[in-house]
Amino acid sequence: TPSAPVFPASRSLPRVESVLIRGEGGVPRLELFLPPGIGFSYSGGGYLLLQWALEQRTGASFSTFMRREILEPAGLDDSSFSLTPALRDAAATYYRPRRRVRATYHLPGAAGGLYSTAEDMGRWLTLYAPGSSIRAELLGETAFRSLLEPQGPMTIEGVDTGGSGYAL
């Protein structure tokens, strides 16, 4: 799918399988655009498929796994893949033409559903600093650098991104 579904915070998220198989949330169900290994096309649904596989393999929810394996070790205490009441209350106000709208939306986990603060995002950026001890602890230098390597031609909505690897 070209994107992932977005839901009002007042609605609970559907199961990942519902989004992938039935296309719940107003996006088409997940379909294969290219045979594996042939090329790359950005897909929020593809990230949801990876989330589903991770949950099946680990037996943990995506949110729990990411908190335990990434967020806590990186010191990101105000970040979560679950929209907690505290994060919902701290969410930015969205603006529409001529008016402010206080509405919070959420996306399913791996398809863009990280909630964070500016302070935590700054902490995350320190992982990119040479010699980051947290980076070494989380992934190791070789694995981290491989995430930044170009993965071949890549376009998002018709824009050539230069073959981005892990783009933040």
C-alpha cells in the first residue's frame, strides 16, 4: 500500500491483520507491487507486515518489543508506540485553514506510529554522533552504518530520494 491508515485517537487501533488483509482504515489491502529482490517501493503496509512478523516471532506486541529493545536502552523515556493519555495530552495542536483543531491521530505501530517529544528526538539524534556509546550498545557500529547505506533507487510519491537507507 502507498500509505498507512490514520485513526482518530478516540478510536482504538484495529489488529494489524485487519489492516493488511482487509485494508481497514481507508487504505487498500497489502499487495505485492514488485517481486522480492527486484526493486523498492515505499509501503506503510510493508512496515506493518514486518511488525506482524516481529510480533509472531517474539510473542510480544510491537510496542512492548520496541520499548524493551530500543526505546528504554536509548533513554527515550517519553517515547512510545502506544498512544498513552500523557502523550495524547501533550500532542501538538493541528492547524486547518483559518482555525486551530485540537485533534490527535494515531497510526499503527511500525507504519509511523511513534509518539515522542522534542527532547527524546534530540536524544535519538545523538545516536548519529561519532563514537555514540548508546549506538554501539543497541546495534553495533557495523549494523548501524548498514542502515544508512543506499539501498538502490528509491522514490516516494515521485520524488527521487537518492536511494536512502534508513531515512529519519
